[in-house]
Amino acid sequence: FGKKLGFVVTPKTRQGGVSFGAVRWQVITIALLLASAQYGVVRGFASPNTDWFPVSVNVFWSCYDVAMLRVVLTAARHQPANVDDDLSVPGVSDTAANAHGRP
């Protein structure tokens, strides 16, 4: 058709390295959840007549949220067996343009 594409196609190769910048907000959230749970427990022990039910509910949900957010950290650290492996399937063109004989 001879028309230039109005967008750039993103590469389909895996980028190496660990990218914690992508999960910065999840790490901050985990730190805040752990700090708030610790603050609640310490404050509960400091007060002589603490109602522990609300504190325990908040600590439970903080721990649950941290457990769920840990999956994000695990995914960010994941490294495939060999990053240099070519992800293409033998006999299949890399792009639609190659499949139709265009460079």
C-alpha cells in the first residue's frame, strides 16, 4: 500500500534485567502496610486497655495485602532460563510485513 505506519511497533523480545521502577508504588504500599501494622501493634501494647479486635483485623488485612502484593515483586524479579533465547517459532515469520514479503 506504500503508506507509512502512524505508530511504532514495540519489539517482542524480552528485555533483560530486573525493573523495580515498574513496581515502585507496590513496594511503597508494602512498606506502608507493614509500618502501619507495626504501629498498631506497638500502640496497642503501649495502651493499658486496648481493644485488640480492630487492631487484629487491620493487621490481618495488612498481612493479606502484603501477601498479594508479593506476587508483583516475584514477577519483577523473574528471569527466564536463558534471556538470549529467540522467542520466535521456527517457520513462522516475525512480523506480518515479513509474512507478506515486505521488509
